[in-house]
Amino acid sequence: MKKTKDLGLTPNQGRLQSILEYRKHKMIKRNDLISLISKYEISENPEYLIKSMLQKKRLVIFKKGYYVVIPVRAVDKNVGIDNLELNDYLLESKDYYIGSYNAFNLHSFTEQIPNKLFVFNTKYSFDKEILHYKFKLFKIKKDKLFGIMKDKYPYSDKERTIIDALEYPEYLGGLSEVLEKIKNSNYNKNKLFGYAIKYNSIKIIKLIGMLTGSSKLFNLLKEKKALNYYTTVKKTRTKLLEKKWQIRLI
């Protein structure tokens, strides 16, 4: 077991720090931490020891009942856990995927690297900083969880990334910029049309129709009588009245 450096820790704090690092804990639940303190007979007052470790910033509250373990080697905010792992602990679920700006970059629609993790999930909706990482979480219905690439971490595939970019263009420089980047890229049009129909949004179907000129989507909109009225898309950073697809961009 490696020894802790002189961090101003008491013997009990130092012993707990050593055990946490030896057991390679990056994150630990409060109940598990209390059990560990009792198992190794580190302190007769686990609650107080935990509080003192928080004060010494060897533990950081991540969410209720969870702590991030700050390793001895941590320098300049390098806490030994990255934003993808942190997100996994936050959601504790398979019902999510990483999308928007992160996926837009992954699929080479843009070379710009996001400074925030964009996550679509069924639990939370917030925009905040946890430790030194920035997160933007979108809460969506479970039936909207499709078009996901399975890897160590789930990302939206290329066609689903297009859907989300059209739904939330404000995070990617505005709708006109998003349309331009998609227009100059290769993707599976049939898959995109299928996703647009499954996503079940008139706005998205019209935008993809305008983008691709799809007769399939045009006929679908006609059947739904959705070409009898204009769909207004706000905050697009452009002005356009598209008569065929009945879209007003403002």
C-alpha cells in the first residue's frame, strides 16, 4: 500500500486515503465508504472522518451520497477521473448517449473541439460544472433513444447527430451553419429519413426535406396535411421563407 505524502492529514485520514487509492477507488458511495472505514477499523466515528476528508478536499461531493476520491498525485485539477466516467456515475443507467457538439466533432462535421459534454438521457436536464468539467444534459423520452453507436461509451451515430443538430442548432453556431455543414458531408440518406419519421417532429421532417429534397418526406407531410401551414423555426441566425416545405426561418 503506498504512503500518502505530507498533505496535512491526520493518521486516520492518511490511512483512509491510502486504502482508497490502494483499492483504486475513483468514486465511492457514502454507504460503501462507511463500511470500508468500519471494516479496517480506521475510526470509531466514520461520519466525522468523512467530514474531515471533505474539508481537506481529499473527497469531493459529486452528487448526494457519492464522493469523488482526489488522489495524492492530483495536480492542477487532475482528479484521476474524466468527464465520461463521471457522467457514467451520474446517470447510473444505459439510457443515455453522448451527442450534439461532441458527436458533431466525432463524425467530422466540425473540427472544433467542444469544452462541454453534451448528454441526452431519460433522467436529468441541467447545464452545470461538476468538479472542473462542464456538462449539458438534455432530458428526453425513452422512445427518442435510438440511433446510438455502442462502444465503451454510447454516442449518437452520424444520422442521429444530424437530427439533434437540427433540433438544437444554437449549440453549434446556429441553424444556417448547421445546414451548411451537413450539406457538405456524406451520410446515409435513407437512414436519416427513417430517423426523421421515427423522431416524429414536423419541424425536423420539414428541415430534412428542405435539406435533401426528399419526395418521400414531402409525400408524408402532404398526407399529414403539414404543408397547409408554415412551421416557424426561431433563433436561426438567418431569414428564409421556404414555400415548398412551408418553413419560416427567423
